[in-house]
Amino acid sequence: MLKKCLAMVSIAVLAATCASAQQPVQSPYDYKSDGFSCTVWSDGSVHNLKAGDVTVLKDIGLLGNYLIAKDKPKHDARYFQGTDDSVQATVKDTGSNTFVIEKTGTMNNAMFAPGGKFTEKVTLSPFEINFEYEVETTTEYQASGPVFTTLTYAPIESLADRGYKSVHASGKEAMTVFQKVFDAKTQLHAAGIKNVKISLEKGVVEFSTPDKTLIYMGDTRGYGGKEFRFDFMEEYAWKSEPYVFPAGTKFKWSFTIKYQKSE
């Protein structure tokens, strides 16, 4: 009888261990909860992030952008996270409907492959999602700000006419609404933002950043797009005379998205 009990305990422990082990993300991987829901692709990018039934961000992924050096031929000087799907992201169940997504990969384009090595950690929970990134350059770059950032897009129809409050790194606060009808004279263009709270019909979504991370807010309709844009990045003052980032430079930043449902 004792042997049988010990065997049953061992099976239970083994099952729990297997359930919490890292598993490859089989694209698409769907996360659902009473607050947030989203889809994660095998490259680690996150899509269709919903707060309740509202798609707050439809795409979340790494972006690279730099100035082409005079001794280099013209090329597309951008990187996108999906260019490296050689290693799948992993997902781990940590309990209480909380899952950790991790990915290590490279940023590649036609000129540099790899142009950078990145690690990503996304912690999904019902009412809070934390994003952590680090990219190490493998070649020298010139840029007016950080070379690597997190690029996100929000559907116009989700946020149009919604009120929001933003807090600048200087401490200055602003309260306004997202434009429904685009006006080039007053279009959204705000850099150096630390925190944004957006009022939805059934709650409030908040984008928050720790020290050394900033948010850029823009409207892609200003150049033919169809979305609002939020970029998250390590803090660098913009310079007309470009920074020179040698190979081995590390960019590191993080941010959190929270959802508070209305009672």
C-alpha cells in the first residue's frame, strides 16, 4: 500500500513538473483570461492584445532602425523580429493563469545577418503583462536614438475618441482624446512619455515604464498608415549629430501594460 501511495505521489510530482516546464510555442499560441487575451507567434511577437473585448494593440514586436554609413551601399536599414524563426519561443505555465514567454534570437536584414542578438521575456497574467527586452549589437551603428525598440500598433477604431492621460518624463501631464478624424495640424506626436492611461468603455488600460524606458506616441495616418503607434525604448536624448554605437552595445528596456476593469 505504501509503495502504491509513493508511486501515486511520484506521478503527481512528475505531472506537475511537466506541466510547468518550458514548451515550444506552437504558432499561434492563444492566451485567454478575464482581463487580457492575445496570440503569441513562434518568433515571440505578440498580436491582437485585447483588454476585455477591445483590441488595444494588434501587433507588438522588435524593430531595428539605423542610419546607413557612407561606406555602406543603400539598403533597407530596418530589422523586424520575424526575420528569425529558426528558434521557437518557449512558454511556461507558472500558475494562476500566468505564463512566461521567452525567446532568444537574432535581428537580420539584407546587409547584416545577424545585426543583433536579442532576448525577450513576456509575462502574461490576467490583468498585467510585462515585457522585457535586451539586444546586443553585432556591428557598429549610427543613429539619432536607440537602434532597437519595441514597435506596437493600435487600431484606429479601438482608440478613436477615447480619452487618455499621459505623463512626460519631465512630470508634465496632458489629457486629451485620440483623433477620430485625422488632422495633420494637431496629429498625435509625443516623445519622452513615461505613462499613458487610456479610458475604455469597460475599464482603463495603462502603459507604464520604469527608469530608462520611454514611450513614443504617433499617428501613422500622417504618412499613409491606418493605426496609432506606440514605441517603447531605452532612454536616449535625440541628437542631430548621430550617436555611434560600437559592436557589443547593449540596449535594454521594459514596460508593463495593465488593465483595470470597471466595477
